[in-house]
Amino acid sequence: MQGEGQGAYIAPSTLGSSLKLSFHPPGGSRDGCNCQFGHPRRYAEGATEKGFVPMRPVRWQRRPTPSSGAIHIASIFFPTEHLMSAPQPLPNGKIRFALPRAPQGMAAEAGIFLSKEHPNELEQKFMAIGGTPLAYCDFPGDEFMSLVVRHSACPPLPDIPKGNDARFRLLDGAPDVGDVVKGRAIMCSDVPRDGSAFLLAEVGPLTVSRSP
């Protein structure tokens, strides 16, 4: 989670240049929307030049930030039954947090909140909903973005498509024909209505094969 320029961005460490969840203040958005999940423009343009069809970005409008309290704008779920073995952190000096594993049948939920109140003043409110505040960053417009983690029920996950399913799209970095890739994870997301929170879940491990 990083506040930068005219917004804040969340991305997997290995996919930061190709996939991002971004939030912007009013007036700093596109198409009247101030939240987006998808490929950054530079990556999408490069993929198109290579003959791939980039994923169409999901855009929506969040509710205004209240003067007191906080607004829930997104959650990222890590279902315990789908957790993969985590690699050891690289010794690069970056701050890292280890999310506590949820009980079987539940998920570790990383909730993203926006507030005008300083996060230090909201700790008791976050803890009252079973959350543990982990970090926060500045957000444009004298606001703050907070990361709060709790254990919760996992949202319904879609059936994983198999075989030559039309929902599959080849992206830059896809395995070659005949290749089999093991131990991968996929991200499942919803399409939020304006004013609702965005939900994203990581599911794995999966084996992916590409046939002619």
C-alpha cells in the first residue's frame, strides 16, 4: 500500500508493473470514477502492441469520506484453505507484515479504509469490529488510508474455469503451448456497484497447462 502523487496504490510485489488497485480523490479520476482495478495504462498499451488482449479495468465511484469515523473501500481476502507456502522475505530493507493465518474455513481479511480523522484516533473503533490496525499512509485531500486486518468469513468464490474456457485470455508472460506451470495463484474479484467496497481474493495453489 503506497500513497503516491494523486492517489494510493496497492499491488502484488511481483506484479506491480502489470496489475494495480488504485484510489484517487474527487477530481483525480477517470470517467467520473475514482477507484480502479486492472492493468496500468503503460502495461496495457505494451500488451496490445504484442498482440495480447488486456483485461478491461474495473472502475467505480466510492462513497464520500465522512468527517468522523472511516469508510470501508476495499478488502483483500486470503482464504486459509487456499493459502500457498509463503516465500521467505527478501533482505531488501523494506517493511513487511505477516498476516495471521485464519482458522480453517475462514480468511485473513485485509481491509482498506479512508478517513479524515487520524488513524491513531480510530484504533479503538477498528478493534471494536475485530480488526487490528497494521499501517496507514497519507491520502490526497488531508485524508488517511488505513490497513486493518481481521479474521472473517470468506466471500463466495467463483468456479475456477478449466480446459479451453472462453473466459481465459492470454496475457504477456503466459506459458507456451504444451507447458505446464505448477504452484500458481489466481485473483478473483467482484465488480462493485458505486458506493460499495471492492472485494478481492487470492486462491491457490493451481496447476495451469496450455494446450493448442
